[in-house]
Amino acid sequence: MGFESFLGNAKVLTTVREMLTRGRIPSALLFVGPEGVGKKTLALMLAKALVCAKGGTDFCGECARCRRAEEMFAAAREDHGRRREIKEAARRVEGLIYFDLQIIEPLTRSILTEQIRQLRAVAYSCPFEFPRRVFIIDQAQAVHWQAVDLLLKVLEEPPTSTTFILVCPNAYELRPTIRSRCLRITFQPVEEPLILELLAREGRLDKPQQALAARVAAGSVARAKTFEPDDYERRRKPWLDFLQAVAQGARRDPAALDCALLFDSARALTENREDFEGTLKIGYCLLRDLLQVLLAAPEKEVVNVDLLPRLRIWAAGLGLEGIERLKTGLDQAYRLQIRNVNQQLGLETLGIELLTGSEPASR
């Protein structure tokens, strides 16, 4: 148990341990990087290291303090889950209590003003159980605009007994004044061999599924660990039918035209409007694979490695122009998803344009 269990981002881990060795932890840290690469995990580990009874550059996970730290984090997660179930927004922040180690997350789409107000009130008081407090603000970019000034004031005049760790995907989603008062530590996607090693240890997926999961995860340990091959293939299937239809038509072979397949796949792709953005992400991923295959890129650059034979056929049929037009169509669908538009009709029109070789209609 300890930092040795942290996966990937060795340089980041070295930086954190060096700060512990010097005994000089900044009052505010900013952990930034893609989702699922360990930002929050390392923040939790650092919090334990700062209060562990054994001290030094690590945490044991076994002493009374480490066990109590885990209890505090578990209680915070449970409290957040309970509060999110409350329908009345005002009641979600009633009776907030912060432990010495506290995770602060959005209770709605935002981290609410009362959450930051409570943070400010508690941060300047003496810790109850540990030598210091650690407040982890997860999804810090979601701090409500009315609460940003409250947070800034705390960071400008930081309490000596409290460390703040802000976690967010992109530092530039935060105000410059917030960024300037934090030591920024940037995380990178986790290397694919490490993710494959993790999946092999878990034994949940067979080897082809592990390869697919590692590519789809794109360096995210969280996505790799939660990857469900059956669900992914189910969601990908309509895209395969759509690409099969348009790639056949792009060869200008009248006998190969399959309008029924095109219309059925367009309907399936747009059935779930609530997760249409997720559907589009799979489509973008397939288009990127087609481009990689067309340009004869190394196989390691292809995400959907289980589809390579079909991808080669489709890429040859569509060509660079066809792939570009598909990309333009997906961009249009992405821009229009917040409007009350018929996305099915848009995909059908895109497919017909590729099938017939007609010029795209102005949108």
C-alpha cells in the first residue's frame, strides 16, 4: 500500500514525493490533465501522506490516521450521493459538515456557493483530528461563478494549517487569478502497456478485448477499468452499418446501394438523444481510424483494432474526400445537438449525398 500502487505519470509522482521529502507542500496545488488518469487518486494519496503517522514521503494505509482518513473520504462520498438525491436545490447544502480531509464535488452542475462558503469558514479554524487539513476540490472548473471570488480570497490569504488541491481537466477553464495562486501539476495519459498490464491482472477481459479497451480508453485508467465490450460493440454497430452503406455507395456501384441499411442505421444512431454526444464520439473515433488506415499509419494508431480488415475496405471506398465529408457532417450534428432538430434526417441526408455523389446541401 502507498504511492507504489499509483499507475502511470511517474514524473508527477516523483514531483509530489520530492515535495514531501523537502517538507514544503504549497498551500494550493492544481492537478490538471485528461479524465481518468489519476488526478483525484493522487490527490487522495497525497492527503493521506500528509497526515500518516509514519510520516516521510509515503503513507502506510494501515495506521490509525490512514484508516481514519479513508473513513472521512468515504463519508464525504456518501454525503455527496445523498445530497444529490435531494430535489430542492436550497436543501442540498443544509447542514454541511467538513472533515479535516474533505472532497468537495458538484452537487448540481456546479459546486455551490454555500459549499465554498463552508470551506472558507472551516479552513481558518484549527484541524480537529489531524495536524493539518486537506481540501480536495474535484471538478474545480464547476465552482459557481458567484463562489469564485470566495475561493480566490482563501487562496490569496491561505491558512497555514490547510492545503487545497484543485482537480480539473483543463487549467484554462479556471480564472487566471485562481491559476496563478496554485502550483500546477500536469498529468498525461497513462501509457498503453501499463493499462494492458492492469487489464491482464484483472482478468475480466480476454486478450482481444483488452487490446480494444486499452485503445478506446486513450490513456484513461478509469475508462479502461469500466470498459464493457458488449455495450461498446452494441453502440458501435449502427456506425458500422452506416459506414458499410456509404462506403459501398461511394464506389458508385448501383448494385451495392443499400438505402435500407443507411436509413436503419441512421435511426439507430439517433434513438438515444440524451447520449447523442457519446454516440458522436464513437463516430469520430471510427473516422479517425479510417484516416489512419488510408494514410497507412502504424497499426498502433488505430483504436478499433478488431475492425482492421473492414476499415481498409471502407477507407478505400470512401477516400480522403468521403472521410472529410463525413467529418463535416458529424461536426454539423455536434453543433446542432442542443437544438430541437431531426438528427436522423441529417445523417440520412449526409449518407445519401455520399451514396449519390451529390454536392452537400448548404446547412
